[in-house]
Amino acid sequence: MKIKKFIYHLLEPSEIDVPHERLFNLFLVALIILNVIAEILETVEGIKNQYYYFFVVFEIFSVAVFTIEYVLRIWTITNDKIYSKPFTGRIKYFFSFFALVDLFSILPFYLVLFLPFDLRFLRLFRLIRIVRVLKLGRYSESLKKFGRVFKNKKEDLFVSLLVVLFLVVLSSSIIYIVENEAQPDKYSNIPDCIYWSFITLTTVGYGDMYPITPLGKLFTIVIAILGLGMIALPTAIISTGFNEELTKHRKKFCPHCGKEL
């Protein structure tokens, strides 16, 4: 079906610049951003009270657009080779990351209409609407690159996380041994010391827990220096991943005319 294929390409932006696809996706991006801004402004009591009806109308309009978009995606997704089978393909897509983001971005609106909620829980649940900002990943090639970088470097990032956790546990144990006798109220056990380790390794240092013994102060300096390295390690991994991704992207296009090879 030509209409089905047209809608699919309208919803799934390609690297080839097509004017009507670009305009439609710019509209969706703008609507997502405006939704996030509205969600933030609604937390200000004065603004919420003054523009209450505007927020309600805008929410209804946004949910209507996102609902239609979601239904059309489910209908047209069979144009994608990965989800080409009419039934199993749609089921597979339904549980994909972006499909779940689409669903959770509209679900709170309908649940609020049909199910009774405690008011405090309702306020918390409505904040889930802010996941609409994740939909931006579908419309931005740069964000897609960011996602691919994390996917390609997940093993390296996982190892760096393990190193950080090892240092946290090790430093917590050492600072407990060094400072417990001098400050039993603050460094009373290793779990309490884990908080100190995270704060020190990230070089934030709130000042609510700090060593007073000479050995403890010296150890804190060492941990703070190691913390700089721990922050630099994942940064270097992500930077390398971006360089690799940009190199791959450049190879796909002619450096002179910019056309895809």
C-alpha cells in the first residue's frame, strides 16, 4: 500500500533530506519539547493556576497527536524488514524501546481518566509524561550516534563501572578502619562509609563527612586524585566511541559532493 509506505517514511526519518518528512518531524520534535516545558511550568503553582485551561487543552491536543502517531507506527511498522511479519513483527515492535517510550508517554493520561488514583500518587505518575523527551532520540541523528556509541562501548563502560565499585568498596573499608575510632558517630560502619567514598571519588565533597586523623586525610587526598582518573576513564571511552562513529559516518559519504556512497 502506497499510503502505508508513505506514512512509514513520514514517521521514520531517513538520512536523505525529504522536505515534507523534515517538516513533519520538526513538528513532532517541537511538540515534545513544548510538552517537557509545560510539564516543568505546571510544577509552579502560580503559573499552573493562571493558565490551567491552557495546560489542559494543550495536554489533550498533545495526547491526541501522540496517540495517532503511536497507532500509525504500529500499523506501518511492517514496512521495516525487522518487523515485516504482520502479527509477530508488531508484537516484537510493541516491546521495543521506542515503542514502550511512545506508550508510556500517553498511558498516564488515559489511566487518570478511567482509574481512581490517590492524589499524591497521581502527581508522581503524571511526571512519567516527561519520558516524551526520549522520543527525541528517534528524530535526531546525533542522539542516534550517542546511542550507538553506548551500545558499541558497553563492555568497556561496564568494566570501568566495576573498577569504580571496587574502589568504592576498598576505600570504604580502609576509611572505616582509619576513622572509626576517632569518629564513631560518622564512620560507624562500612555502608555509611560508602556514601563518603562516592562523594570523595566524584570530587564533590559536601563536607558533612570528612576525616580528622592524619592518615585519614592523606588517604582522602589519594582517593580524590584517583577519583579524577575514574571520571576521565568513561569520558575517554565515550570520546573514542564518538570518534569511531564519526569516522564510519564520513566513510559512507563522498567528501566532495556529500552524496551517500
